[in-house]
Amino acid sequence: MIQYAISEIRLSNKLRGKTILELEFRKRFGLNIIAIVRGNETIVEIMPSLQLKTEDLIAVVGTKDSILKFERYLTS
């Protein structure tokens, strides 16, 4: 049985300035970004051209394994 989860993840410098399109987020990590919290703003219309910032907190949905894979990528 596949288990899905929603998780909030603080981004690292590794992704700073990269766009959602550049990262091929769905293809590489199997995750969908459902929101980005940036300061006092919550972005729910996630466009491929959106550039990520180090302080962004992203909400993702996907399998637990995919979430763990992405978290490992951020810290590697």
C-alpha cells in the first residue's frame, strides 16, 4: 500500500534562484508543490517560472518515500 503525505519543507541554499521548471520537480522527486510560504505571503498558484528562495517554506504532496528522497537531496 502506497502512503501519501503532505509535508512542509524549508528550502536550502541548494535551490536558491532555481525555477520549478529547471528543477523538473515532479519528474525528479515525484512531488507536487501545493503552496509556498515566503515571508508573510502564501503562494498557491505555482508557476513553472517561479524562482525559489532559500527562506521559502514549501508544502508538497507525494509519497512518503518521495518526500524523504527530496529531503535527502536538500541536505546532500
